[in-house]
Amino acid sequence: MAAPSSSPVIATPSSGVSVIMVAYHTGKILFDSIRDVLRDGAVAELILVDNGSTPEVERQLQALARADNRVTLLQGHGNIGFGRAVNLGAKSARQPWLVILNPDASLKGGTVDKLVAAAVDQPSPCIVGARVLNTDGTEQRGARRGEVTPVTTLVSLLRLERFVQGLEGFELHHHDKPLPDAPMAVPTISGACFAISKADFDKLGGFDPEFFLHVEDVDLCWRARKMGGIVLFHPHAEVVHEGHTSHVAPTFVEWNKGKGLVYFFNKRADTLWRKLYVWALGPLILLVSLLRSALRPRMKPEE
């Protein structure tokens, strides 16, 4: 996709990648994810930001960092939230490109190279998101999304398009649409795996630290587009995202997701009307988020 002549363009070399991974009582899959990252020849550096792990896992991560000079381990700061942790990792990054990767996501071969290559010569700031797959190979709902608004969010959370005719156009997720042949512009990608130049991440000021868990990726995409940049979904750069692997109460996760959505909508509300309907729908979004937590299983200690 050619960049508009009036937009600044990334000219960062397509080499030198720092992968940033944030861990918080992730479970056994953490080390599988780390192994896949370190096997990828495109990865020059892995920055592990440990927001909280068991003493045994802490020791294992410390041993890994001592054994492999590509690994930078940041520990001892406590659970500062996902966005703040990524920002902390980005400050330590020594490479021109960043790939943010969930600790329960497994990179497929060539994904890092494909993400970075797609971002070169694009309008700045540019974010390129991977195609995020379930363990059965189907595409997850959050990998390519439309505009995140209070209405599209409620339609999506409640799956209203299944029951109310005419709401199909408000469905937020595009995972069931035909797969494009090449990277395509979308409003929002998944924070489970995406690439951005370090210069662009700095230009955006990183993640908004007001988001503790979830929605920070939605906000980053919105701000990149607002600055004249572009958000791309890459159909051939794939990761397998297991999901729900952290030993954290589902209520905590869903409550923070709901809070993040309400904060984001208030942040975007630039007219009195928008402020009013965010005020009206905010409590409903929080309630639905809490109800959803009852449907989510909690990890067992041995998992």
C-alpha cells in the first residue's frame, strides 16, 4: 500500500528486532513461547518483563537470562499492568523494531520478518498486527477489528447480531470475513502480537499507562490513525494464541477490560452528545464485563 505523499514515512532498516513479552503468573506455556521466540533468527533480543511469577519461575527466568545474552530480564517492579510493563521493556530495547508478544502466544515461522517487512515505507506511525489463531487453527475474533465504539462493543459483547436483524454492520470483529491476499488497513488489530518501529512507539508515547489490562492496544491503534499513520492486519504472519493461561481471577480480568473500555470511550468523546452516551452506556459495559467473567474458567495451579 503506497503511502500518501503528505504523510511522513518510516525508513527504518528491516532488521534488528526486540521482542517484548510481559509475564504475570502465566503458567507452563510461558517457556514454550520463549523457546519459539529464541528459535526465530529474526529476533536479536528478547525482553522479558516479569510483573509477577512464583519464586521457582523467577529463578528459571534468571537462569535463562544468564545463559543467553539475547535475553534481558526485568524483575522486581511488581504488577504494574500490561501497558506500563511494555513501556518499561521498550525503554530497554536496543533494536530499531519492536514486536509485542503475549506470553501465551506461539510464533509461527517467518512471522517476525513478515510483520516488520510490511511496516517498512508505510505512513508513520505504523502498527502491523499478526493473524491470531486459536489452537485449532481458526482465527480468533480480536485479530482484525473495526472501529471500537460503545455501540459496536455492546453488540460484540452480547453477540446481538445473532438475535437482532440489521445489527450485522455493527459487528466489531472481522475474523469470519474472507482473508485478504496481502496486508490490509484496518481500524484495530490485536495486541497479542504486533510490530512497530521503536521510533514510532516513542512518537506515540507508548501505551497509555492509565490502561491496566486490555484496551491499551485499541487506544494505541486509534492514536496512530489519528496522527496520520496506518494500522495493518497481516494475513500471513501468524501466531497461535492459547489465551486464558494466567492464574488470575476472571473477574479481575473482565473488570479491568470494562474499566479500560469506559476510559477509552471517555477519552474519545469530543462532543457533548458522545460524552452523554458514554455516560449512559458505561455502567452497562461494566456490568456485561462482570457477567462475562462468570463464564470464563480459572486456571488450575498445576496448569
